[in-house]
Amino acid sequence: TAIASDVEDGSLGAVVTWSSSLDGALGTGTPLVVTTLRSGTHLVTATVVDHGNRTATATRTVIVNAPPVVQITGPADAAVFSPGDLLACRATASDVEDGDLGSTITWTSSLDGALGTGTAVDVTTLRSGTHVLTAAVVDAGGRTGNAQRTIVVNAAPTIAFGTPADGTVYSPNETVHFTATANDLENGNIGASITWTSSLDGALGTGATLDKGLTNSGTHTITASVTDSAGKSASATRTVAVNAAPTLQITGPADAALFSPGDVVQLTATSSDVEDGSLTAAIAWTSSRDGTLGTGGTLDVTTLSSGIHVISAAVTDSGGKKTTLSRTVVVNAGPVITITGPATGSNYHPTDVVPLLA
């Protein structure tokens, strides 16, 4: 835009001619909109000639300079790193006037400040937190270009199992005392956020301590898991077994039963197990006096020695749980008596002395 006037001609704005020292003639009139100036320093001249052929000029210097373009190629936006991880900062920078400006890229972190210079900068010292990474460059004309990425530096939490011990065997619904500890570099103690699951029973509960019975028989993989505020997780596992003890019932002989040597003592019992079904055939019989007697739901024994016997029936299921019951029986031979006098059929008078001998 320009103002041109003349004493004789009045306003001459319509005949102002514009030129650039770099691009030559630009046009006529005021205002004049120009969008085609090349990069560089332009001496822009406005010229006007009146009807008497007198000339006037005015000049301005303007600079046409495109800002540089910066592109970050790594790391990815919202990437998560652990403390000490290698952060590979990568970028390109170009400028219409200056060409490749990659070597002048400066990298900064919103938390840690200056990181280095160039198209490739490797950093391993970022502190925990959310970092806005900036790659910036300034061209020869003073124009600035930059690009940014946001990343998170976050240490994964640690978790340690306490109880139960690996391989522990429980009965169905027996209370299991679950304990674990969990800590995080950024969040501190996060034990309250621990979640417990079983491979057979599913979700069990939450917290650093949990008392819970396991329902399903079998081998349970117990997992304690925790997730920190930035989404990093850790877990630990233990294996425990749930196994019901077998049931056992002795149906014979009666407790304190009395037998003579050589009598048939019939030992009878039944056994069943939640996991294994009937275990009657596996019942093992023993005597506190005579040792091993045999196996099975029914066992006839004729060889018990004289004395008091604690007869035990025992059964063990496939999970190693054992049940034992016992009965007490007595083996005792009756006394033997033989009459030696008087002789069979002897005759005596009412006043005779009868010798009774045995």
C-alpha cells in the first residue's frame, strides 16, 4: 500500500507501479496484493509519474523466509519406557532457503531440559514422569520450526508372593491365607491394588492379604497381579492343590468284639472320595499285634493271635490324603476242663463219699 499525490494532479495512487529487486515488476495500484515473492531480501519500490513527467519513488525492505520443517520419526507418541531404557530420538529438519538443517536440531525434555543436538540423539537418563520431547531448529533467517512427542518413563512394579507355599494341599473351602507385597518406583507401596485369581475358581479378591477358600478340586495356579498408575503390570504365581480327604466307615467287626483263636474275623468297610470316587477296594487293614492283614472292602481273617488287637483300616486317595479308622477286638481262647473222677456211670450210696476230680 502507498499514498501518492501531486499538487497539479491530485491523488496518483491508481498509477503507482511496484517492483521488487528480486522479482521485478509486481503490478500497479494501491493496494496491491502479491503472493509470489521468492525467498530472500527484497527491496520493494513504489514509483509514480505525474502528468508533467515528474517521478517520485519510495522503498521498503522485506524478507521472504519460509520457516523450517521438523519431523520427529522416533520415538512414537505416547510410548512408555522404563527408567534407564534407551530412548532413541530421531528427526529430520529442512528449510526452503537453507536446505538440510538436521545437524542443528536441538532436543529438549519438559522434565530434564537439554538432551542433545542432531538428527539422532540417544538418551538413557530420563527421570520418571511424562516428558514432552521437543525437536527445534532455527534457520538462517531466524525462523523457528519444531515438533513434539509425549512419552512416559515409568518403572514396572515389583510383586513378591508370601503365602501359601508352593504345592500346599487344601481341602475344598478350607481357608487359604494369601499374602503378597507390591511396590512401584513412582507409586510406592501398591499392595492394596493386588488382585488374586485362580485358574480353576477365577477371581478371588484384592489386597495384600486375602483369606479365601478354594472350591474346585484340582491343581490351582494362583496369580497375584498389580498394575501401577501408568499402566505397567507385574504378576507372581503359586501352585496349590485342592483335594478332599476320602471318607471311611468300618461296618464290622463291632468294637470290643470277642473272638477265639482260629475264628473267622470278618473285616468290612467302605470308602469314597470326592475326586476319585469309590476307594473301597484300596482299604488296607492292619493289626497292632499281627501287622498287615490285607486289603479290600471285605477281608476274612482267621489267623489273629491271642490278645487285644487294634484293627486299623486306612485308605489314601490319588492326591495323597489319608483317612484311618480303627476298632478294638479281643482274641481269647476259652479254658479247658476235664473231669477225671468219678468215672462215668459210677454208683454210690447216699452216704458214700464221692471223689470229684478235675
